[in-house]
Amino acid sequence: MVVSILLPQGAIAWGHPVLPEWSYEGETHPDRWGDLSPAYALCAQGQNQSPIDVTAWVEGDRTPLEVDYAPTPLAIRNDGHTLQVYDQVGQHLRIQDQDYRLIQFHFHTPSEHQRAGRSAPMEVHLVHRNGAGDLAVVSILVEEGEANPLIQTLWEHSPKVGETYQEAAVQINAADLLPIDRTYLSYMGSLTTPPCSESVRWYLLEQAITMSAEQLLRFQQLYPHNARPIRPLNQRIVELHQG
Ligand SMILES: [Zn+2]
């Protein structure tokens, strides 16, 4: 087991400028993100931002979302904005002739993406990157229901703010977060946290997974609200792909 301390948010990393702290409430809430730093300008000015409220879509092609995840040692950090599982070595997503590697996954409550104005209690983001550096995020909504065994493991090992926890003896598999039906919506968006970088490919699975009320509450006690408000769709089109 390894517990380490992360640099505080905004700390000076070697050769990088200081980026300001941001938050979901108070002085540095989401409406202010774009003013906090020139590096965050897209948060205010970007026209292809996430999350969105999905109210309409067009039928897309039948491109399957092929996920190749396997058990990997647990590495989880509490970064002050969410719980993030990282070091997901050897996990792949293949879609539209692109091979992406899973980098990390994390949680938002309530969900950031909406369906016809409705949020789910939680949303999981599985963040992938391909060889060219392009990002693809698979989003899964979480409804209250049966407990999820993987979540039980994660929450039992969740570290304090600013700390990480690694344990080779605890194996986890991100596949345990995926619903059976792989029908998904796709659109081009952004990171939902500063710097709000665009050209992120979003794949929103239609079928939700469940966590128990107790599991949802346990995360919400750490982070009562860590969801960015809905951004305008503008000229973008959402496509539906049958699984
Ligand atoms: Zn996220």
C-alpha cells in the first residue's frame, strides 16, 4: 500500500505557470471559470462546450463501441474535485477506427449530462486518449438501485483530499461500470473542468447503471455537488448509435 500527498491545486509544477484554483461554488464557481485565467478562456468563449442537455438526436451509423478492459491494481486519488481512479494501464477503447487507451475515470454528482432536462444522481467519466493525443470520454449515468461491487471497493479505499491510495493486491476492473446495452449518443464537446479544452469526443451510453442509495450518499458526503451546469448545444448535432 502506498499513500502519497499530491501537490495542492495551483501549485507550481516545474516549468509550468501557476493555474488558479476553481470550484463549483463560491468565488470561483463555473460562471467565473473563464475569467480566472487566460488558460481557461474556452470555459467562457468556447462554442463546443460540455456538458449538454440531450433533447434531440439523429440516427448515426452502427459503429460499435468496443471496450477491452481487464483487472488492474487499484490506484485512486482524491484531488479536491472528485475521486479519480488512475494508472489504468492496458485498457483499450476502439471506436471509429481509433484505438484509445483508458487514462482515468471519475465521478460527478448530480450527473453533468442531462436527458430532456433531467439529471441522474451521478455520472461516471471514463477518459481515454489515442496516440495523436485526442480525447474520448465514455459517460455512464448512475441511477439509484442495486449496489455496485466495484464502487464498494473504491469507496472503502477512498483517500482524504490531496492524497492517493495504491494497493496492488486490490484488483479492480473498469468493465464492472459498463451497462450491458452499448447503444450510445455521440457528439463533439469539451472537458467539463478548466481548462475546458475542446475537440473531446463524447460517447454517452444510453443505459444507466445503478448504485445503492448508501453508495450514492457516501460520495455525496465527500462531494455534495461537483457538476458543471449545462452548456448550449449551438450548431452541434447529437447522433444515436445502436449497440
Ligand atoms: Zn468528468
